[in-house]
Amino acid sequence: MRSIQSRMFSCYFLMFGLMFGLMFGPMLGIGIGNVSADSGVDAQAEVQTEAASNSETELAEFRARVALEQANKDIIHRWLNELWDQGNFDVAAELLTEDFQRHSESEGYAAQGPEAYAAIVKSCHDGFPDTRITLVDMIAENDKVFVRWHWTGTHTAEFRGIPATGKEISVYGEDLIHFRDGKISAIWPLFDPLRLMLQIGAIEQISPP
């Protein structure tokens, strides 16, 4: 008898639990759900705000870098066209910093300052009056620009102690150029002077045995 009563009590208790869950569970679930949802929305909004702020900073930095690199490339065009190709030697003072340095471990014509550098350019125009310098390729990154160029001309006057030969030249070279405050501050040339000397006949090409 007691076993039957115990079972009936358990059934009543279970049914009461189910009815309580059905009646009040959704209400409690909605309340808990709202708190959880509100917290999630706040956290998501904070993440989105931070991400947007970081994106704006990165975008501003990217635009500033692109503008800097474009400005440096514009200067390279002037350096190559006005100074080297057209022989406007006075423009060196405008494009180069006062403490400019041309490092030349490979071919021995270093220069310090715009005036000394303009003298190097002038010596090339004196020896090759029809000098043409054209841009082949250019890569800019931050405050550096790498340039590849093509030099053509005719050796119709003395060049660095070598009498005129009347021979034409066609040589390529590269320059790694550093910028500071909107001007060229240093140049590391990559140029093979032996190829130039061979083309004007200053040295003889050694044939393989």
C-alpha cells in the first residue's frame, strides 16, 4: 500500500514539475535570454567599434604611405628627365638635400652635395652631348626608390680623359635612392663602367682562348 502511495506521490510531483516548467519556464527563459542577448549585443558592438577604429587607422596609414611613395616617384621623374636627360644641372639643388651623398664603391665617382653631383651629370653630357636617359622600371617603398634606366649617346667629346671616338653607347644601370623631407638624400648606384669603356673602345674586349 505504501509502495502504491509512494508511486502516486512521485507521479504527482513529476506532473507538478512539468506544469510549473510549462507555465513559468518560458517567462524565465525570456528574461534570461534577454540578459544574455543584451550582453552579447554590447560585446559585439564594442568589438565592431574597435575593429572600425583600427581599420580607419590602418587606412589612414596606408593612404599616407601611398602619397609619400607617389611624391618620391614624382621627384624621380624630375631627377631623371630634367637633370639627367635634359641636362638642367641647376635643378640638382632643388631635388637633392644639402648633405646629399652619392656612394660609389663600385665605379669610383662619389659625390657630396648637389653641386658635386651635378658636376658628374655634366661630365656625361660633355662627353656625350646627345645623351638620352630613359626610365625602364621603378619600385617605391616608404622612403626608398629603386630605379632602372637606359643611357644612350655618342662619344663626340673627351670623357674622363678619354678622347672622342664617335662611337655610340647603349648601357643600363640602376640606382637605389633614399629620400628625406621630400628630397633625395643618398644614392647607391649599380653601374658597370667596364661596359661603357668597352663600347667607346677605351679598353679591348678579351676574347676567350
